[in-house]
Amino acid sequence: GNVYPVVAPEGTEGNFILYRRVNYKREYSQMGLTSDVARIEFLAIADSYEESVTMAALLDSTLTGKHTNEFGESLTFTLNDSEESFDDMKYIQTLTFEIK
């Protein structure tokens, strides 16, 4: 329930997840458009390091692989990058996925 686009509401406490698009592009061949590609960052933000790592592992296992969107299109999520940080007394695990 604590998943927000870009910014958490002011006063959000405890653990939560943010997501944001960091890149969107279209790939073309000589035949035309071949695919849309988006890179999305998910930030697992927690009060403890262990909780942040657990949240990141759950995000990875849930998102990695093929999914079908509401239009019946197949999307493949691939983990491209990850990093960790500490800010404002919170542990942050950042996972960047490429979605095709």
C-alpha cells in the first residue's frame, strides 16, 4: 500500500517504495518501429538496512520476467542496475529496470 510515483506524500512514515521513469525511447529498424523501451527506477526506502535489502529482493523477484499489461501486450522487465544509499535517516535500495 505504500507505493508512490516520484514522491511520497509529506509525512509518510515507515517503509515505502517510490518509482519513476528515468528514460523512454523507441527502437527502430529499417522496417520501422521495433519496440518501446522504458527505464524505471524503484526505490525501496526503509528504516533499517535489512528491511531495505528485503524490499529490494522482493521487488526484483516480483518484477523480473515477462508480464502482460492491461492491453494484452507482453512486457519484459530486466534488472539493469542497482545501488544503495542512506539519506534523511533512511536506507535506500535503488533498482533500475529496463522494460521492453
